Amino acid sequence: MSSSATDISVDLAKPPGWNRPPLIEPDGEGELLELAMGPHHPSTHGVFRMDVALDGERVIRLKPVFGYLHRNHEKLAEGMSYLASMPFTDRLDYMCPLTNNWAYALAVEKLTGQEVPERAEYLRVILGELTRVVNHASAIGFLTQEMGASGTPLMYAFREREKILDLFEALTGARMMVNYMRFGGCRVDATPAWLAGVRKVLDGLPKFADEFENLLCSNEIVMARAQGVGILRPELAVNAGITGPMLRASGVNYDIRKVDKYGIYDRFKFRVPLGDHGDVYDRFMIRLLEMRESFGIIDQALKDIPGGPVMDPKAKVRGFRPKAGEAYGRIEGPKGELGFYLISDGGPNPYRYRIRPPSLINLTVLEDMCLGSNVADVVLIFGSVDIVLGEVDR
Amino acid sequence: MIISGTVTKKMAPQVVRLYNQMAEPKYVIAMGACAISGGPFKQGYNVLKGIDRYIPVDVHIPGCPPRPEALLHAFITLQKKIDGQSLTGENRPRHLNVEAQSEFPVPVQGEHDLEPASNPGVWPVEIKTGTKGLGTRD
Amino acid sequence: MKTVEEIKAAIDAAVPGAGVEIVPNPSVSAQHSLRLAPEAAVAVATFLRDDAELSLDFLSNATGVDWPDKEVAEKVKVTRLVTKTVDGVETTAEETVEETQKHVVPGCLEAVYHLFSVARGHGPVVIRMKTANRTDGVQLPSLTPVWRSAEFQEREIFDLFGIVFTGHPDLRRLLMWEEFKDHPMRRDYVEPDDFEYEPTAHDDVLKRAEAHRSREQGSGIRDQERGVEAAQ
């Protein structure tokens, strides 16, 4: 496990034939067993189907099938104004609504060139990192549930999640679908009492991370089941467009917070954990370490947050018509790179509104990672990709 | 069965099939605005405007998303509903009633929409079309 | 990072006859794009990925856009022979008249790709490809052999817009079911009419909703508690 250095070069030597998954020949006699895992299945994270062909217990072929939650968000947005799409972005990746809001606000601010006040930027960072903590804690909890821990570590994670969701409710009025970010700032200002509440929750979080780490990371079962399973090579990861903790677990040092420096992330000191092997265990540990880095970022933001407005007073939020043109804005969401591509034709509604879903693109290599492993490992590998169907299908 | 979240037309046949496979006595809770009527995504070509088009629903939980307390209230409401049913007479539950229908036809994914657009015994309003697609409306 | 002009010069030097044009972006984001001709697209894409300076090894986003046919009305000056009667004498003379002519600009479908570089840390470089028209000439070369992340995204563009990507290893629908026939994200798609009424009723729907309401008055639980008489 190495921390980030300042160079971001990675050796991308490309052996031939690496672009497609390798063929596995079934050995022995008999037929292949074709199994449809899903769409209604206890271990798929939502309505998702995998058609696997098995030779005994080994996976020979795996085809993912989605679309069971396709709610045509992109088409709806073409008929609504820019602000009206904001509540729909909450429902994309419904575990992390605040980072979805932030990505959309960033894309529109790129399109129109609006400035965001300082205090709003700090609030965005605090809320974004709290969302990252929530997401990574739940992801690790669900991963242990898929290993067979029957929900108890998940409930430890959810206990912390509840504390953070109470903070969100105190600030924005809703636990989950917050609809909080606006183009040019945030909707509501935070009171000093709320910031003190964040400080109180933050003081309890490192202890929770220690507890999780002790409980799970020296656990024999976790190590035996997760190490060496679902290996993803870095060249394939970059070429397949993988982003987020999956990419960094394969050893590629690419964190959009460091590369693009959107918002005010260049003011914070934090490290980017990298993995060595690219297996399920590395993705597990990367999420845990990123949670710890998020604690540091929230701590720095709470110390430095200035006063002032949270919304640009000259910003026109409703009924605004951006100039014709297009923009692509992206953030480092907890699941990966969440980007919005907007084409404006000068009217109040976007002409084309496209969401770049990290979960969908991270699933491109699901087949590559699962070939040759057992069915039980497929569940684990799929859990380590950490997808949310609302984002895959939009 | 708790149906939480949006039911899309791609998923609807699976949900109806699952309902048919459930053993009696069976109850359905539709959780969230999307499962009740399509919710915020009602103008969707792939969104089913409420799962009660195809299967009977006992308790509806409004909200987007519903609060945890609302879900608990729904369970209590369902328990009260079950307590209110008697063993004989008009008010008896479905599994004691020979004529009551407990399996419903599964819709088929057609070229433009699900066919049929709703199950006639379950959804009282007649929906005119399920087969319009590209082109002009008549 | 190189500007769009420099990238175009580099492509023209490496892949002769590539047919690359710059598409300026009038918005503040200044993310200009390069339009590629479909014939040389895979060669250009391979150059962009393998070049030592550009090193655009990461395809972040691939999407489709629908530009439908547009009817354009123009005022055109036309010289015509006009017969006029002047003082009882018929003369034909040439006159310049302004008239409005309408013609249809055919639409197309477009695929847009956003490229970044993990090795160098720069981006985005936007490339686009247009199809010939929206009806039968909807083929474009697939960039999946160059960047694997295009695999699912090109399937989605095929599903929702109808662009057929030649050279894609597994082109089938991604989000809609297999028997579905339409391409829903196109601007002229008419969705199935399966609403039972409008949420905000007006005109004759409002009359029907009010009749419904008066028929139902008194039958609800709260009305019974308040002792409201049921209407007949």
C-alpha cells in the first residue's frame, strides 16, 4: 500500500490481445450450466442480472444485463429547466445524493462561468467528504455481508451512517434526497451549531474506522476470501475507463480531486491510497483508507471555513438561459468519476443532458475479473465494484 | 412482498411472476411514490405507472423516499388490516375464498410497450393503448 | 496541454487524409472539439491513444446527440421577368424581388467522445463523428477496439439513438428489452400514451375530475367522521 507521489506516470505496456477477455475452455465432459443471477436476488445490489455459464463451479462466460431501473432521466431533463433536474440527480446514485448534486452544479457552472463563494465551496467539501464516508462505510459493510457475515458489520456501518444522515437532515431538511446544491452555491447556510455537530460526529469517526479495521482486516475469513480474487490489471483498468477506488486499487494514481483540482481541493492536504494487487482485498482496504483521508479533509475544512454568503447574490438560478455551447464537468464521486455533459441551445432547457455513470463503466470489466473463478467469488467481485443501479440505468 | 422503488416496464413481468409464485396468504406493500404511481419519473417510456396496474396492492406508502418511520407504520397498518379480516363472509381473506384470483397474467414485452397495458381485474380504468411508438398520434 | 489547433496539426501530420475539422464551442467552458471523418476515425483514435505527447489513454464519456431535420426559411433576392403595363403598353422587364424560400437542412446523429490522459493528467479532448443522415445511413465505426470503455456506452447509444457501430464486438440493446423497436432518445420519439389523466387537470379533463370529486364526496373516511352527507 503506497501513498501518492507527485508523479502520475504509469507504465502502460500493452501486450497484444488484451482488449478482450481471455477465452476459457471448459474441461471435462458434460454441458455448461447457464445460470441467471438476478434480477431479483439477495446479493445483487438492486435489480441487476448476470447471465453466467458455469462449468461445474467455474465461470466460463458472464454477461451483465441491466436496464431494469432505466427511468429515462436524460429524456426528462430535456423537457425541464436546468434547476428542475436537480432533484432528479439526487435519485441517480441514491446512496450519495450530495455528490451527484455537486457534479451537476459544477457542470452548469462550467457552462455559464458562474463563481461560487468561498463559504459555499467549503460547505460543499464538507458535505462531499461526509458522503464519501457514508458510501465507503456502507460499501465495506455490504461486502462483509456478501462474505457471509449476515449483516452485523453492516449495522456498525449503518450506525455511523445514521449519525451523518441526521446531520444532513438538520442542514437540508431531508435525510437522503437533499436537493441542496445550486448553480453558484448552496441552498441554505449552515449555522455554527450545525458545524459544531459535524465536529462532534467527526470526533467519533476515527474510533469507528479503527474498530472496523481491527474487526475485519486481520480476519482470516476476509483475507482468505478476498485476497487474490478478481484481479484487475492496471492497463486494462485505464483502457476500460475504470475510475474511483477500483482504479486506485490496481495501482493507478488518478484521483480527480488531485488532477482537476475542482472546487478548492488544492487547499487541502490529503493522500491518495494506492493498491498493489488489484484484488477484492485491495479495493476493500482502499475504501477504508480513503475514509480516513476524508476525516482529515473534513477536519481541515471545519478549521478554515470562512463566513460570508453561500450563494452568489447576482446568480440567477431560476429561468436562466445559458449561452449556446457545451460543457463537460466531472468530480471524484465516491464510486468513481461522475460527469455531466450538457449541450445548451440558448433556451431554458438543456438540449442534451448526459450523465457519465461511474458504476456502468466500472462494470465493463466484470467479465474479465470473474472468468475462471467460482460462483461465490462472483458475488464478492461484483460487490467490490460497488455499484448502485440508479446510476447504472439512470 | 415490499415493492420499493420504481418498477420499470422491463422489470414488471418479473414482479408479476414473483407475485404469482408467492404462496398464500400474500400481501403487497407498495413503498415509495414510484411504486404507487410512477412518481417523479411518471413521464417515462420505461416507467410503469404504478405496480397496482398488474397486481393488487394492500398498503401504499407515500414519500420519496419514505421515511423509516413510514415503513414501520405501514407494517402496523397491514397488521391492522389483517386483524380486520374475518374468517367467513364477504370480508374473508383471499386464501379462504375459492373464487378469488390469486395469480394474474404476466405482461409480455412488446415492440413499443408492455402488452397488455394493465390487468383488467386489477386496474379499473381502461388504458387505450400500449402499442404507440414512433410516428404521429391519431 | 496542446490546444485544439495543435492537436489537429499533429493528427494531420501522423494520419494523412484524416479529414479533421475543429468545431468551436461558444460557451465559457471553451471545450472545443474535433470532428473526425468516419473513414479514418479508428486510425486517428489509435494515434491519439499511442502518441507519446498526447497519450490519451482514457475514454471517459461516449454519448450520442440527435440533430433532427430543420426547416430553414431564408430571404433570397431573386431576379425575375415581370410583365407590367405602363401607359397602356405592355413591357417585360427584369426586377429584383425579395422572397422567402424554405428548404430542409437534413439532420444527423452524432457520437461525442471525451478523452483524458491518465499518464499525463490532461484533458478533456473532445472528438465527434456525424452520421450521414437519420434514416438509413446511421453507421459509424466503433472505437471499442481502441478504448474498451466504449463497449457499453456504444451499446447504449445504439439502444437509445440508433447509431449502428460497425466493428463493435457485441452490439445489442443495453437498457431496453430486446423486442423493443424504437430508439427512445430521438427527438421525434412519441412515447406510449398510458397515462390515465393529466396531473394538473385543465379543460375537459378538469370537468371530468370535478364530476368525479362531487360523486365521491362523503364516501371517504374523513368525510364520514365529519358527518358529511354522501351525494347521490
